[in-house]
Amino acid sequence: MRLVTWNAGRGKFNKKAPLLAGMGADIAVIPEIAKPELINEHCLWFGTNPNQGIAITSSPSYTLTPLPEKASAPKYVIPIRVDGPVCFTLFALWMTQRGKRKRKNSSF
């Protein structure tokens, strides 16, 4: 089984997601991606802005089912049930910045 995560750095799903094809991912978590046209048991998406959210995709061997989110969990800690040759619970994460802060004595 191969799990892949890649921050897409914004962009259309149909242009960015195919870039992962060469990695042979069974499951891919893709933060900062626009909402895909098709949501199904192989492609889930979460977000409030259709231009930027988090997608979870699977190969045909696996299916994805969103699980109830815990109210006390951070916004984009998303539990997903993965069923297939290996069954498990995946926690897809997207850590977003709530506001830019300037660092003192920082060189970047």
C-alpha cells in the first residue's frame, strides 16, 4: 500500500491531481486543491471555499467513507474510513494559517 500527501499549492483539481499518477498512490491526501467535479467513494473533498480545500482520493481497489468529525478537533482533521485490501481509519490533515504573524529576528 502506498499513501501519498502533496500540498497542491492551489489550483484546479483536474490539472493538479494527475501529477500524482506517477507515484502509484493507493490513497492520496491533497491539501490546497479546488473542489473536484465528481465526489464519490474514490474522491472526497472538504472545504468552505470551492477554490481551495482538501481532497482525499483512492485507487479503484479502495473506497473512502467520511466519518463523523469530533467538534473539539481542529477544522481540517478529517477522519476517513478506508476499505479495500487493507482497511483502516485515515486522519487527513490540512494545517491552515489563521493569520499571518511576523516573526521577530527571523531571516525569512
